[in-house]
Amino acid sequence: MALDFERLRELRAADPADIGRALAERRRRDVIRGDGRLFIVAADHPARGAIAVGSNKTAMANRYDLLERMALAVSRPGVDGVLGTPDIIDDLAALGLLDDKIVVGSMNRGGLRGASFEMDDRYTAYDVPAMKRQGIDFAKTLIRVDLDDPGTAPTLEATARAVDAAAASELPIMLEPFMSGRVEGRVVNDLSADAVILSTAIASGLGNSSAYTWMKLPVVPEMERVMEATTMPTLLLGGDNGGDPDETFASWESALALPGVRGLTVGRTLLYPHDDDVATAVDTAARLVHRGL
């Protein structure tokens, strides 16, 4: 897809206020409409130092390539919106790609992959006042809970305050919780049903109101039990693209049929598919979410 990167670079250097205008003046939509389901394409990984996809350690390092993949994805029928950090969202807004799309702002990216402080996941990207000011439609946080790492405590407290602010501003906020631990020095998420249920219980109680809280949960075995752990609207996350694509899509299809599941939020699996056919991967996922396509 041909994008005007020369204009984007010139805007950033000579007229940065135009980026804010592009966000403010974009054509917005209701978060819930039509069949009530959502398909969001995510690209907030690089800001946490997570630029690998599968065995390719620098797959997301080329920003121009990433933006072209995002542009192709959001152009496909059934894609409701995007999730990103301010740098990604500003690029997409300046390129004119956010009309009639839900924009989800990623908030805590301070827990850099591989860092000694990874569990102390500081809120270094969007905050609620900025999202309200810029017309962002939805907030997103990551909550990894390591019972052996004291960095978990400030992350939980900061997330609770983010939920407070979002509820006070009537801004939907999705929480992405995991029970995590270090294996040979590397943070690994526990993807058993029991662990996802526990992380959901912990995340659900954060903040002084849950009225605007959504969940963003991985697809795991015994997903029926997981969805019995919450009444909150839930989007499924896609993770990396290390598995068999047909098995991945089949697991999403099964989980999407469960009560409470409202759709998908997927990034690398669709933006960097095994065969590099972004359009086909996105279209396949879109048809799983929006049955009427």
C-alpha cells in the first residue's frame, strides 16, 4: 500500500500540531455498533522493546514496513480499529488511516522485555487525560503478576489508578492480565486455565469502579472455565505467530462462541503471518469475529 512517508516526515519536523489536528478531526464511530463485536489490530509491542516475531528477532524494527502492514490491515472489511502507543497512533493519524476506526491507547510500556525491572511496568505512554483530550476511544493496560517479584505491587497500584481515571472519564479500559514468573531469567506467562482465571480475578478488582472495565484474555485450554470467571466484556488476544495458523484460527473460532467474548485484539499473528499474506490473514480473522462478512 502506497503511503506518503515524505509528507509524514515533513509534518513531524515542520508542523507537528497537524498531527493533533488529524486526530481531533478524524471521523469517529461508536465503540459498539452493528453486531456488537470488535476486531482490533494491535501494534504496541515495539515500545516495550518487543520487536521480535517468531524466530525473526527484528521483524517489527522497520517502522515503514510496520505502518504499511497496519495500513493494509485497517483497510480490510471488518477491522474495527487499532491499538497502539502514541508514536504509532500519531503516524496512522497523520497518514489519514483512522477515520471511522476505534483507537485504543496503550498505557504502560515501561516494563521493557528482558529488563531487571520488567515487572515494574511503569505507565510511560498514554494517560487518561491525554486520551480524552486527543479523542482516543479506548484505553489498554498490561498486568503481569509475579508473586515473587516486588515490581508487581507498583504495577497493580498504578493500574488501579488508571482504572479510576478511566471510569471517572467514562472511557472504556481493557486490562490484559497474566500470572507470570521468571524461567532462566526470562519472564514467562502461565497460560494454564487456572492461572488465567486467577489473573482475571486479580485484575477485575482493580480500581474504585469496574463499570468501564473490559478484559483482554489469551485463548487457552478450558476457555469455558476462564469465561465463567468474569462478567466483563472480553476481547481475545492473539499472541505471537509461533503456532500452526489453522489451529490458531480454529481455537479463536471456538472461543469467540463463548458467552461474554466480544471479539479479537490481535497483532503480530496477523501483521506478520507465516506466508506474509497480511490481507488473507486479516480477512480470515475478520470473518470469525463478524459472521455477516
